[in-house]
Amino acid sequence: MELVKQWVEKVCSFYVSDWHLVTMLLPYINKEINEKANIITILEKDIEQNIETLIDKLNLKNREKILKINWKKTNGIKYSEIKREMKEELIEDKLDIIFVNGKKSYIDIVNKNIEKFLSEEGKKYKKINIKIINCFEVGDFNMNIIDILSEHTRILNTSGEKAINDVFDGYEKKA
């Protein structure tokens, strides 16, 4: 029996507006597409108009590929819907980057359903590499930023993906 290789990393990001989110994501996505990553979105809010407007102003190499990504609000986050999305979108032997944006409660449900899918269906894949980038709307959470950071390995901001310690001086991950 062949060993199933799974790699899942969680990255967090924080944004204050849809425009802030889009300006942070576009350069990162452009770079990742260059490196042949597969981009999947599960969005609480529709950001398609923002993406289209900003992409018209930028000279990005992967413009057409970025516009083909689904930037519309995801219709549902029930397990059956996440399972269907993962089955349709995951590509073996490629880095699958899943962007999840919205309020903390929405992100928590989506992440639980992705984890459930991987525990139930993951064995069907020989090699999957997944990076989940949870983009939290800043106005939604109060004092639990330490809890959010502790659930993630890195942070994505306007200067790219960084170690959490590089962004939050003195941060120590909870056990």
C-alpha cells in the first residue's frame, strides 16, 4: 500500500477593508501562480469587483489567470458544499492555496469542514499540499488575536508571507 503524503499549512492575514485585502492578495497570488500554485477561494464576501478594478490598474503577468479565479461570495459553507468544492478544485502534486476570508466564525466553520474533508477523503489522494490562508476581517475580533496567531504557522501581509515573530515582536506561540 502506498503512503499518502499530506502537507497542510495554515497562514493568517488581517485586513481592514476589501480594498486592503485585494491589494495584499494580488501580488502574492501573481507570484504563486508563477510558481504553478492552484488557487481556491472560499469567501464570505464578494470581492470580484474590487479584483477587476485593481487588476485594470496593475500590470500583472498572470492577469487572465487571476480573473478566472472565483472571487464571488461562496454560496454555502456546509460540509457537503466544502467537500464538493475540494473534490472539484484540489490538484494532486501541486500546491493548493485556499483563501478563506470573512469573520472569525465563518473562517472557523470553513476550516473545520476542510479538516473533516481531509480526514475523511484525504486518503484518496496520493500527494496533496495545501496552504490555507485565513484572512480575518479586523473589525470582527477583539482580544483573541493571540489565539488566532497560535492556530497558524505564518502571517501574510502587504509585504508578503512572514514568520509571525517578524511581524509581532515578542510573540510566543501558545502550547
